[in-house]
Amino acid sequence: TGDVVQEYDRHLGEVNAVFFLDGGKRFVSSSDDKSLRIWEFGVPIEVKTVADPSQHAAPACTREVHPGGKHVSFTSMDNKILTYEATDKFRRASKKTFAGHNVAGY
């Protein structure tokens, strides 16, 4: 019908990607505001915001959920691949950061 059912409007920049976790119970959005936001489906307030002044944007086409469902990886505009634990706490897996790419962007 084209009617808005639920609006999630906490990002301060353009939203680059939205993808679901936990069989559709939660989803993650990335934005040009250099943040990741974790939401419960059907609740318009984010469960967690991952943002840091040194963090770079994670473009839309560059995220992937691990086949086991416990990790998700993003490419970052600073030539790194960042991995987060996709569990209840959704925290960065600092030992699973990969660097060394020579070309930034997507």
C-alpha cells in the first residue's frame, strides 16, 4: 500500500546498508555518519550504537555474515576489514581486523 509501517530514523547521514541477523529478530544498519546501529525488528530505538571518531564508513556492498552466524565483517573506507561478534553484545572482534589493502573505497 506504500504506507510507512515503522520508521528507524536515528542515523545522521545516509544509510548505506541494512541486513538482518538472528533469523530476522535484529538488524544492523551502516551509515555515512560512520556508525553502525543495531535494532530489534519492530522497535524504533536502537539497541546499540557502534561509533568512534576514528571509525570510517562501511559501504553497503561490503558486509557479510559468517556462515556460523556469530560474526559479521565490513570493509571500511580506511582500507580495513572489521569484524564484529554478532551475538547479544555485538562488539568488535579486535583480533579479527585485517589491513593492508592499497585502494580505498568501493
